[in-house]
Amino acid sequence: MTELPTNTAADRVPLPQEAWYVGAASSRLTDAPVAIVIHGQAIVLFRDSEGRAHAMHDRCPHRGVALSLGTVSEGQIACAYHGWRFDGTGRCRHIPSLRPEQPVRTAPVRAYPTVERDFYVWVWTGKGEPNGQPLPIHGFDRYAWLQGATALACEAIMPIENNLDICHAAFTHPHMHPQWFRAQAAGFQPTRYELATDPGGLTVSAPGTLLRFDLPDRVTVGSSETFRLVLHHVPTTPGRCIQHWLLQREPTHEPAAPIWSDKEPEILAQDRHVLESAQRAYAYEGDAFEQSVEADATTLSARRSIRLASQGRMEEAFSGNRSICVLS
Ligand code: FES
Ligand SMILES: [Fe+2]
């Protein structure tokens, strides 16, 4: 049995800033710049002439126009207002209104460390240097995938908790989830599950269910042997986030680009419906109303680890022993 902490709401803090986040799916970044927001920071993504992805502050240092309104040519991004051009390091390379003999002297635009792997463009939003590389998606090159993204009007912590919430499916997912069908046939049954922590994250296992959380924002539902859904939850502006989803399909011998889908999976839309409702309660009433039960142990454990990571206490984030929980 797990003892519940008393002040659970105190652990509801924004996701850590010193981390790699998905900026965009690789297939969404082609010839044109792409505007994104992570942790309230406006960022423009673009590709240079070699196809390398870059991320920079989406604000021209001349008069503040979003660089994402501009165009990309010869590996540089040109502002849509007066045509100043910047390379992928953020350095200004050309100002059309200067005479040829006048040197370009402007402060660079902030460039964010950027890595492209597993068909995502990852952006490091921390102030310091990146702490390692983005976490690989296990077995990514051995399967075909379906990929998409949905904007959610709720804080990123909420879909993270939702995707680790082992007992919501019987209620939130009518006609969609096996737990709902089982509950219809036999009533809602208590489920025994195991919550195990390790230095990298936490794993929740129960008969027929496997959930994994990795900091800062990844939840993996299922395992590569069967069904697998990999979800990232990127904080954008206050009270909003983007859920990037990756659904495993058949095994492959050749790594291939995931197929992109603009259609929100119905099961994720069902989750979004309840989460956006809850966001309104937190936004208007604060979080002191929260009551928790033992079945919330997985979500509270993830919440606590996010709080510790946000405070720079990574070594404590997943400390603690294996624990067994029983829903009742
Ligand atoms: S505002 Fe960008 S070039 Fe003037
Ligand atoms: Fe759900």
C-alpha cells in the first residue's frame, strides 16, 4: 500500500525548463519556417541549405517582427519586414539597406540547441548547455508509425497525469477502451497494479497494462511487443500545451518516415474533453480543492518527480522503493 502525501497540489508545478522538448515532427518542417512556442518562448524553426534544422527566438532584433513570417533561402531566414537575413546560429548576415562598405553590426538572435532524431526536431529550452541528448524512442527504427499532434487547452501536467491514470479509462472512454467494455460487462473491478521507479522514470504495470513516464514529458502506453503509443506533452503558453503522439504500427526492416495524420484520434479527444474541463476549474479556483485517493498514486508520483526535476533535484526525482498499490 502506498501512503498518500497530504499536500498533493503543492507538487503541481510547470515542467522543467532545462530539458529537450519536441519542437515539431520532422515532416512538418520543410522549406518554410515554422512558428512554435515552448514554455512561453516564441521560437522559429527552419532548415538550412543542408537540411539541418535550427531553432531561434522568433523575433527580429530590428523591429520585433516574427521571423517565422519571413522566407528561407540559401540556408538563411529573411525577415518579412526589411529583409534582414540570419543564419542558423542567429547571426545577422545581411541588411539590405546598408551600403556595401557598411559592416553588419547587430546582436545575434538567440539560437536554441537543436537535434533531429526519431523523426522529431528537438529543442533545448534551458538556459545552460544541453544535459545530454533527447531520449531515444526505443525501437523506433523497427516499426512503422502514425504521427500527429493536437493542441490542448490545459497545462501539460494534466495529459501526463491522464495518460498514467490507470483507472480513468472505464469512465472516460465509452465504446473505445477495453476497460470500458469490461466495466460494462462485469462492473468496475478493483485492479492491482505495481508502481516501480528507477533513475530515469517510473513504470506502472497491471494485467494487460504497461505505462511508462520519462522526464520531462514522455508517456509510453504499452510495449513494443503489442500496442504502443508514445506521447510528448509540450508546454506552450500558460494553460495550454501540445500533445505529440506516435502510434506504433507493423514491424519494418527499413526505417521509414512516420505517416502524418491531421485527425485527432477519438480516444485522445475523449481525454481532451475532460482535461479542458478540469483546466477551467484550476484556472478559476486554484488547486486547493484537490482530494486524492490511493488510485492516484501513479499520477502523484509523476507529479512529484516533475516538481523535483523543475527544482534541479534530478537525483531525488525517482528515489524511493518499489511499491504495490491496490485500487479499491
Ligand atoms: S523588423 Fe525585421 S528587418 Fe525590420
Ligand atoms: Fe485516456
